[in-house]
Amino acid sequence: MTSLNVSGNFKVIKHEWVQIQIPASSTATRLYFPELPNLRNVHLMNIETTVATIIPFSVDNSNVINANLFFNTFLTLVDYTGKEFVHQIPLIHLLYVTGATHYEQLIKQMSGQKVNWTKSYIEFSSNTNIANRLEVVPFSVYYKESIVIEKKEKRANFIRKS
């Protein structure tokens, strides 16, 4: 097994597993994130994804995106001003474990942007590899709260021991 040193490790403050559903035999080339109330107005620190060859089923037992479609899928993230601050990044660039014999060398960290999730989306260069069953594109979203909420949570978690 080839293993590369991963540089730029980051602390996990908070994590949310989210997914975009790909309907069976869909002809769409663009799919948007659902409403994500837990991620409103938080600061994005990192985002990862995976493929069926690594994790075949999502937490809700849905099939994870097939490899043929995954390699032709791109992510765009939009902020609350409507600006696309991540435009068409290939999902493969957000995959840190790229197989049983290789690990991605560079962790791509975000810098605390606030994402308007319902305006953000994935798109396919071709929809010919969409399966005839429901699949999902899962994302691990690492984030931190605003400073005000963070201070309030620190007080609740570390000062008030009950």
C-alpha cells in the first residue's frame, strides 16, 4: 500500500454528513443541495466526499455515487452574496482516500466562508452514467460556528459542569 504524507492537518470542530440525491435515470446535469438548517451561517472549514468503491452505502443505506459518474462530477459553492467562490471543482479533488493503495497528498482547507447551500450544486459533464437506481453524493462538511455562538457553547460545555 502506497501512503503519502498528508500535510496541513486541521482540527475537527464540528461535522455534518450531508448528501445530494441523484434520482434514478435522471436526465438532469445540475443538482442542488437540500435545505441544511444546521449549516446556516456557519463557517466552512473543509469539505470531503467519497465514491461507491470506498463507501458503497450512505448512512441511510442509499447507494453512493458510482465511480463512472463520480469522475465526471463537479462542485460549485455559492456564498450569501451570490458569488461562486468554488466553481466547478472536480469531486475527485475532494476525495482524500483515493483507493486502497493511495491517499491524497494535499488536504484542501476552506477559509471560513459562509455557504448558501440551497444555491450550491453539483453538475455532471455528462449524465450518461446516471444509474437506474437512486444514488447519493455524500459530503462530510467540517465547520465552526460564529464567534458569538462559539463563546456561548464554550461557556455551556466547559464552565457549567452538571
